[in-house]
Amino acid sequence: MVNHKAAQAQSRRLERLGIDVSPQRLEEIHAGALLQPGEFDTVRPTKANAWIRQGIPPEEHAERAVKRQIIRWAFGITLLFVCTGLLVLLFASALI
């Protein structure tokens, strides 16, 4: 269960991420209320709350997530080029 002061702090942190949710609504969600359609489209509340409890500012976590996404894309594109190059070499060696 979250107290009112913690809910206010979480609400301010989420607001910085562009998620507008009142402290009262956060308390209701912690108490087990179901999410309304469109609420928390950007981030799941359980993840955001876990980051906040671990002391990771949401902004820092968002930056890390973007960096991870860029690394995944770069790795995927590199892997695609390597596989394509190997196929070209395979077909070239078959023609020789």
C-alpha cells in the first residue's frame, strides 16, 4: 500500500514523463483498482513504481531504454548484413 506522500511523489515523477495521473488515482491502482482504457499507455505502472522504489529516476530509465533500443536495432541490422554477406559468399563459392 502506498501512502499519500509517496503517491504525490510518484505522480510528479510520472508527470515529468508526460503521464498525467493524480496521486489519488495512484493510490487506487495500488489498492487494486483496474486501469481505465488509455491510462498508462506509455508505461506500465508496476514497472514505473519499481524504478521509483529502486531510486532510478524515470527520466534516467527512459534514457537507458532508448539506448538499449538503439543498441538492439544496431545489432539487428549488423546481424542482417553479416547473414547477407555470408549468403553472397556461399553463392559465390558455389559458382566457382
